[in-house]
Amino acid sequence: MTHIRKLILSAIVAPVLAYGSSAMAETWNMPTPYPDANFHTQNIKTFAAEVKAATGGKLDIVVHGGGSLVKHPEIKNAVRTGQVPIGEFFLSRLSNENAVFGVDSLPFLATDYDAARKLWAASRPKINELLNKQRLMVLYSVPWPPQGLYTKKPVKTGNDLKGLKMRAYNALTEQLAQNVGAVPTQVEVPDIPQAFATGQVEAMITSPSTGANSKAWDFVSHYYDVQAWLPKNIVVVNKAAFDALDKATQNAVLAAAKSAETRGWTASMTETASKTKILKDNGMTVEAPSSELKGTLAKAGKTMVEGWKAKGGADAQAVLDAFNK
């Protein structure tokens, strides 16, 4: 039996044994998509340590980073079906199930951390309701740094974007490029440097984390802090696994989750500042977008929000109404 198969087996057996006796100490194996050094994974490890300490070791959450236990696309369903009791994934991956899951990836709807917090508060009840139908419960969510615009030359107005070959990595970024008159080209993260070097792309919208990690200064000169959107990761627990815990342990998990959300948002802001500084320290021109450029991007985003609202129906409208209060 392979190491991973053994871990999967223990992830299934431990919760089943625990459901039979809430007095038993138990281990929860928790898959996450990102490496151990990632700030999301570091935050989760602190969350797990807090749960273990608060329960006196009664509940031990073992974190398996980098997709080592369950691959990212499979994590949500692994939790839903009870293969593992808890997991983390990128929230907007679920947008094909319901448009509401993609609300945090709509361009220029929430363009800073304060707005992102408000959007999460507005969307969390509906997201929890939708996930609860699948026997999942939201514990907490943490955003990635805001998405910025990287270019090989200065961009001052919307006209400067027209005709630019812009990197796209999903339908959302492809649509945004088209809406501002750019030419979208699908390029995955590992291929970014080569795509710029060969002229396949001339611009991209991504986070300062991706820019710093891919050494963007080697192939672009400008970074505009447009704060296009702040997508989030979400941590969920299997409802049956949670319900099987005694009340004190449930309270410990919820308290640790609340702390993790607060800590994670602060860590995301720290990540934004540190990675943006790396861009600047390596010679890139880092600046805010002009009001005209920001207006062009915001107009394109508004068009996309309207399309999302039409697709999402009453659920989407309810989230927007709550956000706009």
C-alpha cells in the first residue's frame, strides 16, 4: 500500500470511528492545494495547532500541503463524501455549480481589502447555504493579494490597452481582456516568462505574489496596482464530522476558525506589501493607475458583473443587494 493510500485510508477510518464515540481522541487529515511555505498553508497550520491545544489533543488536524493527499480539483468533493473531514480550496473553482461562488473573482466589484471584507460578509450566508445542501459547513475564508496589471510599456489610458496581447488563465480573464480591447492568450503560470520573451503576450493581470515568484522584472517594466479583485480560499468541514464532535470541541474549532480568518486577512495584506516591494526593489515601475485607466477597467468590470448577475439569478441579486447596502 502506498503512503498516500494509507493516508487516505486513515482519513476515512478515523472520522468513522470517531462518529461512533465522541469521547475518543481523533485525527483529521486536511488536504490543502498550496505548498507549506505559502501564507495560506502557514495560517492553516496555526489553526490546526490552536485546535489541538484548545482540545488538549482530543482533535488533531494534520495538514497535508501542496496537493500531496488530495489534488486541488478533488478536495471539495473529498470533504463532501467524507473521504477527508476538512479541506481548503479556491472558492471560485465552484462557480460552474453556482455563480455566487465566483463573486469574489468579478473584476472591480471589490477593489480593496475593506470592500473585499464587505463582499465576504454579504456573500457568506448564501455560500454557506449552498454548501450546507452538500453537507459542508464554512469555517473561514482568506483572500489572495489583489490582482494588478503588468505591462512591457507605460499604460496611461484605456486606449493603450487596445490591441495588446494579454495573458489569460481562465474565462474570466479572457473576457476582461476582450472587454478592454486587448487580445487574450491562454498562458499558464510556468510559461509566463517564455510567453513574454517570445512576444506571445505583452501584458497580464495577476497578483504581486505571482509577479514576484515569476521574476516579472525580467520581462515587463511596469506594475499598476489596479486591485482588480481579491479572490479567496475557503476552508470547509464535513457536516457529519463536525456534528459528531462534542460541544466543547466544536466550540474550539469555531474559535480557531475565527482567529484564522482574522490572522489570514492580515497575512494577505502583509503578503501584498512584501511582494509589491520586491517588484519595486528589482527595478519595476510600481504605481497606481491613472483615473482614466481605472475608469476603463471599471467599466469593463461592470459589464461582467451584469452578465454574472443575469446568470446567477435571484441568488446573485441577493448577494449584490447585501453588498451594496
